[in-house]
Amino acid sequence: MKPKIVIIDYGAGNLRSVARAVAHVGFEPTVTADPHDVQDAAAVILPGVGAAADTMRNLRLRRMAEPVKEYIASGRPFFGVCMGQQALLSVSEEGGEHECLGVIEGRVRRLPAGQKVPHMGWNQVRQTSPHPIFEGIPDDSYFYFVHSYAPEPVDHSVVIGETAYGRTFASVLARDNVIATQFHPEKSAAMGLRMYANFLSQVA
């Protein structure tokens, strides 16, 4: 029986490219807005583009917020991408203050003035701690970013990758079964596909 790889659909874009990336590395993705699919998943990916307020509203409207937190608490593999990373923090300051999932304590803050925002395009990720998600990925590899805000976790030990853009921000977070990236691995060519393959190797 193939492991159930769930990609959460909460009305944001970019689902097809995530699904293609998962299929490319040898898995069959289930793109779903059904909370019951999260409950029996072998791995969950929360992708996303857009604003924090819309993301959290849609997750709650689709009754996904609590199942996602329960899934993470179960210890099974979870991957948050871009807005899916920011949603893991306590609060986002995008368009006011918006309560997020609170899985990782911290705030999501706007990138500093003086740089073009959104931060869009290829940038390097410096690996600050060794982690299986980086297997086969050279330090300072380039990944594709599209964002105006970035996470600032209270516990810096969860930061395993950083990127410089006006300031140094956390571009990869890891804690226990949770991995999250500010960039889009599915838009990051070979290194991004390798990252998805590394994540899904946990359920192979």
C-alpha cells in the first residue's frame, strides 16, 4: 500500500506545482480540502501563497486548522512551504496582527525597508545546522523565493537555514517532525526536488 502524501488545499495557488514535484520524486500526492485526509496521512505538505489573514481564515473555514495541529502533534512528517511556513508561527504582522497556528513560538515580520519587496527570485540558503533535509544539497545552494514577510522564531535553535535580504532571516525551520521553508522547493529546480525527496524518504 502506497503511503498517503497529503497536500492541503485551502484555496491558495501553487498546488499543481507542489503535486508535480511530489510525483516527480516517486510519490502519489493527494490534494485535498478534507480534514479526514489529514488524519490518516503518512506525510502532510502545507503549501501556500498569499496573505496570512486569508490563509488562516480559509484553514479555519475548511476546518483544517485543528486537524493540522493534531497531525503535527502526532509526530508524523510535516512540511510547510512559504505561507505554509509562516502559518506555523504564533502571530503574523501582515496587514495587522493575525493569530496563526502557534506550532512554533514567534512572529512573522515584514522584510526591512531599503530592499525591493516582495523578495522575488533566486537566493542562497546558508545551512546553519546539519539536518537530513539537506542531504545531497550543497551549502549556499540557490532556491526560489516570493515573499514580503519572514518568520522570527523565539527559539533560534529551530532555524537550520538562513538567507540574507536586507537582513538575515530564517529560511528553513526544523523541529522534531516539522520542516518548513520560506522558499518554494517546487520552483527551485534540482535542489528543490532533492529537498522533497529527502522529506519524503521518511515514509518510503
